[in-house]
Amino acid sequence: MNKNTTISIIGAGPVGLTLAYLLAKQGLRVQLFEKQQSLQKDYRASTFHAGTLDLFEESGITQALLDRGIACPDFQYRGWKEGKIAQFDHALIADFTRHPFRLQCEQFKLSEFLFSKLSEMPNVDLFMNHELSGLSQNGDQVTLELRHLGSQKIHQSDWVIGTDGGRSATRKSLGLEFKGFTYDEKILVLGTPYDMRESFEDLSYINYFSDPVNYAHMLKIPDLWRMSLPLPNDLDDEMALSPDYINGRLSPLMPALDHDQIHVKGVYHVHQRVVDRYRVGRVFLAGDAAHLNNPKGGMGLNGGLHDAMSLSKIFSDHLVRGEERFDDYEKERRAEAINAIHHQTQSNYNALKESDDSAREKLFDKWRALERNEEEARAFLLNTSMINSLWRCGLLDKPHREGTQVH
Ligand SMILES: Cc1cc2nc3c(=O)[nH]c(=O)nc-3n(C[C@H](O)[C@H](O)[C@H](O)COP(=O)(O)OP(=O)(O)OC[C@H]3O[C@@H](n4cnc5c(N)ncnc54)[C@H](O)[C@@H]3O)c2cc1C
């Protein structure tokens, strides 16, 4: 591979744009194909973890996020009736990160920043309205079939990275299985300018509500307050988004908030899936195209950004260390999608929806005890902040300090 080698990225979501930016900054030739005419502006990811912020400091992406987001030092576990149960402060991990907080910023703001940077780079071509419909490869090249404004186009590339989301056409073209499951319920996501602190005492900017029926998260993002509530899978989306249904769900929880104050609403299916292989020959998968998880803990996009960093380092090292370096990608990243992201988000989900009264009491006691025990709380935060995951896969160096126990 040399600097004239072309790398095609399929999908201009936050992962594809980040990867394009990291590769282009190395001087590599990048072509980015996006099926939509413009970038998606939806309210999905908003949490960027301490580990991610450390990882992207050198690239300038962290500064862009800091300029646009809100640094939130703590998060809470709560009950609707019980109020605050426990609070965890990232100050406890300040010795391990330069960013002891979660950064809350809408994912589309990161995408807009990256897109404008990429538009100015001479070694980057951005192809909007280009939808991948199929691909084939031989030992030297990949042939892409693309739909563009009603016509079919063929494009050759040296390497391809599919960052085309959960329904990835890249993954399907490779014939790979996307093993896992879809949850029995969907989630309703609501965004409002109403200040949730008026309804709840001592509310943090990041809150997880435990409840057998209304388990939820409630977060402050720069534009709005956001919350999610579970929905039965068989409930029609249109019905779930209707003013009557939304008012019926909100009034017992927050009588002061009603549908008229909801500015953003959406319904999402939730999955826990990971692809069998992250690379087939000259084609790689990253982000949601490779793994999906439930959003409790805000890890899906963070994991995708870690994939992007891993791939960018591998493409850089490969110039010196040769082809076998490409095999490291799946080893580094697939295990983390399962061990870190799936494990953590599933355990958050199980805890939040616990329905047995005595089990809930025990869970609340466990959270309170964890809050009181500094060492355990630190170990917990190193997981939730994804720092442990980045140490494990080698993307961040684990510091060795005498007298400090890190699990
Ligand atoms: C409600 C909700 C809240 C979330 N909150 C968080 C959070 O706080 N923190 C977190 O880390 N994660 C969170 N996530 C997950 C996060 O949103 C996703 O992990 C993230 O968007 C994945 O980015 P991506 O670039 O891989 O894929 P996407 O954002 O899905 O982007 C894929 C892109 O590919 C394009 N595309 C698709 N098919 C083709 C094709 N055939 N050809 C060309 N282009 C194509 C699409 O148009 C799109 O632009 C949340 C998810 C949801 C649903």
C-alpha cells in the first residue's frame, strides 16, 4: 500500500466520517459514499465517554466535542418515587483520564464538524446520493456497485470499510451473519426544552431510572433534555408518537410536562448483535454495521469510534509492518463489542427493569454500597467510562502506578 492507495468508506454516519478524517489526516486517499443527499440529523447518541475523549485528543476531535458539548462530572441511579439512590462522580478516576466526565453532545454536531473538515481536504472525495447495492472482490481490488440518482455506477477501490449502519449493505454483500437478538420492547425517545430539574430534586445531568414498567434514562444535551421510555414491540409507532399516548405515559411521571413541550420524538428498535467477522479480504466493517447494543450506558457510538481509531492505526502501521497487521483489527475490536459493550449495556438494562420488589431493594442497596466504597466505585467507573475496554484492547496505555488497584 502507498499513499495513492484508495480506501472507500461506505456511509457518512459519525463512524464513517471519523474514520475518513483519521485516514485522510495521514495523507491517504479516501472516498466516502453516502446514500442520503445530506447528513442525518437525528437525536441518537449524545454521550461521549472519558476513554473516547482521551483517545481522540490528538486528532482534534475531542476539542471539537468539548466546544460543542456539556461536561457532566456525575451520573445518578434513581427511582421515580424513591428519588436519588446513588451518584457516581468521575472525579474518582481523575488519575486515569484527562477528561473526568461524560461529554454530552448531539452526534450530528460531531458529524457536521467532520464533514466540513473533510470537504476542505484535497485527498478526500465525498459522494452524496451514492448507495452501495453490492460488492465483489479479487486479491487486488474491490468492485463497488452503487445507485446514484436512478442510475447504476461501478467503482473500483483498493480497500473498503463498511460503516453503513445496522442494516449495512456492505455486511449483507459479504454474506455475513449478524448474530444476536432484538429486544421484546422498543424505546420511545423524547426531547424537550422543559428543564427536568423543576420536576425532580437534586437531578444530575445524566440519570438512570429503575422501574419495572417505566425504566428510563434522562439526560441533558446542549439543545434539550432527553428521556427514553420502553414501548411494547407490538404497539404501532404512529400510536406511540401520538399526543394522547405520550401524555398518558408522561402524566404519572412528570405532571408538569406534556406533549406540547415535546420538540423531538422518535421510536427505535433495540438489538444486541455482533457480526461473525470484522474483515473479509479487502473489506472491513466498523460501527453499527459490525455491532449493535441497547443504548443504556451510551456505548454504541463510542465503540464505533474506537473501531475507527483501531482501523486508522492499523492502516498506518501496515505501511511498515505488512498485511498481517490487518488481522489485528478483529482481535482488538470484536472481543470488546461483546465483553465490554454488550456485557455493560445488558447489565444496565437488567438492573433498571428489575420487577421483583425484594430484588429491587437489594439492587438499590448494592448501588448505595458501591457509591460508599471508593475502590469499587473507581473500578465501576473505569468500566462505564470505557477506559478499561480501551486498556484491554491496547488503544490506550494502562498506567502503572504503585499502590493503585485497577481491575
Ligand atoms: C436512542 C438512541 C440513543 C443512543 N445513544 C447513544 C449514546 O449516548 N452513546 C453512544 O455511544 N451511542 C448511542 N447510540 C448508538 C449510536 O447512535 C450509534 O451507535 C451510531 O449512530 C452508529 O454510527 P454509525 O456511523 O456506525 O452508523 P449510522 O449513524 O447508522 O450511520 C450510517 C450511515 O450510512 C448510510 N448508509 C446506510 N446504508 C448505506 C448504503 N447502502 N450506501 C451508502 N450509505 C449508506 C446512512 O445513511 C448513514 O448516514 C444510541 C442509539 C439510539 C437509537
